[in-house]
Amino acid sequence: MIIDAHVHAGEYYRHYSARFAAQMTATTGMPPEALSAPEAKLLAEMDAAGVDRVVLLAFDVRRVEGFSVPNEFVAELCARHPDRFTGFASVDAGTPGAAARLRHAVTALGLRGLKTAPCYLRMSPADRRWYDVYETAQDLGIPVLMHTGYTPSRNADARYFSPLLVEQVAKDFPGLTVILAHLGTPWTRQCVDLLARHPRLHADLSIFGSYQPPATVASALAYARDSGVLDRLLWGTDFPFASMTGSVAGMARLAHDPRPWPPGSAPLSPREYQDLMGGTAERLLARTALPSPSDIPSEPMS
């Protein structure tokens, strides 16, 4: 099974602002209108790339950017295609009631994880305002996918790009499963070192695996292998920012072609490739033991 662990829902004309889309696509060679993943386009891309399932992300940045991809929108897509989409909620800890909104998204809407965007919200991931959200995620047994690394958004706060800011969260919530997005680009080695120190941390390859040269990707994977954490990396694209078909082809090359790999490192073994391209994500999602709504005390929405 091939699982893209990082895919954005949302449509240019319904959700994203023109200004944000222009900033985010400025270095990709795509027009701002390409920042759109309508249902038919997403399914067609999955089919063309041979992708079985995607983790589909809500995106709550309304307080800073003036828009959001709502949890309800993602939940509706997942309900229509439960065999293809697994949805993650998004909340902003800078607004009251974020933890209650997360609980509602999981217990009432059926979403299976949380996507956070700390730097977009001008907050550290270790800001104590996130802690009741993390506590709720830990109680519900859902993973938290955190944006780490660079973003071209001009409203984002660069002080909060570094993946090393997540270390305090890992210490304070040892039972919380966290996925660091984009392998912390450009702090990829520091991100791998962080995973080596904290066994509940994972990372995805979205954007990094699509736009970096094959030798750069192979070098990072070799370092993760040598650090004992390759089995905690997840393939992802950040679609529609990157092509699934192109990324799948690039990863397949790293399983067969020794030329991009550093001296002394072999291409991905069949097991490593299988885990990276979906096996690890499948096991991680399978551990998301969602209790039935009747088993969970409800909290008022605010």
C-alpha cells in the first residue's frame, strides 16, 4: 500500500486567499491557481501515481492569514471516500476552545489526527497555549503532524521554523505521537537527531523529497538509516504543492539506483521502501484507537 502522508485539502477559489497562494507557489513554477486540490483532481492524481490512500489535512490559519480549510470540509471528503482519505483536523491554540474543537473533530466528525501550523500562527510549537491541545490529542490517541522548517509565507514567523523547538513538547508529552513535517527542511540532520532522541517522534518527507536533488534525499535517508530512525520516516508530497507521480518515481529510483547514494550506502531495501512509502504510515494510523463517542465525555464547543 502506498500512502501519501501529507496532502492538503482545499480549493483556491473557496479557501486559500490569492495573496497566500501567490507567496506559496512563487518558487514552484506553478501559478497561484494551482494551489487547489478539488476532489476529482486529487483522486485522479492518486490514481495516476498508484497512491492507495492519503492523509488529508485541514488548515486553520484564519487568525493570521484570514482563511481556513475547515475540519468539516475535510470530514465530508473523507466520508465520501473512506477507502482513500484519512482526515486530520486543524486548530489554532491562539483562539479560545481549541482543545474542545479538536475533541469535536475527532469524536463527532471522525477525523484521525491533528495538523498544526505553529509558525504560520506566529507561535512556537512549545508555547504553553498548545498544551491542552496536546493533552487532548494524547488522550484521544491521535498523532499530531506539526509544520516544521521553512515556508515562503511572509506572515509566518521565522523564529518558529526550527524542528528543535519540538524537543520540549516531546519531553513534556512522552506518550504523544508527533510527525515533523518536511523533515524540518533545511534542518534535516537536526530533525533526524531529534527522532533518535525521542522514540515517539516521526517525520515526513513532504516537499523535501520532491524538490531536493536525488543525492540530497539519499544522503538524508542514509543518515536516518545510520541513526536507526529510517523506519519512522513517512513519504509525503504536500500535494498540490508537489506532484505525486513525480515523487513516486523519484522514490522508486532511490530503491534501485545506487548512484545518488553516498559512498558505503546502498539503495533502499524492499522492506525499507515498503515502510517508507506506506507501511509506517499504515501502522501509525492503525494505532490510532479511536474510542466511540459514547465512551468519551463531551466538552462544550467554544
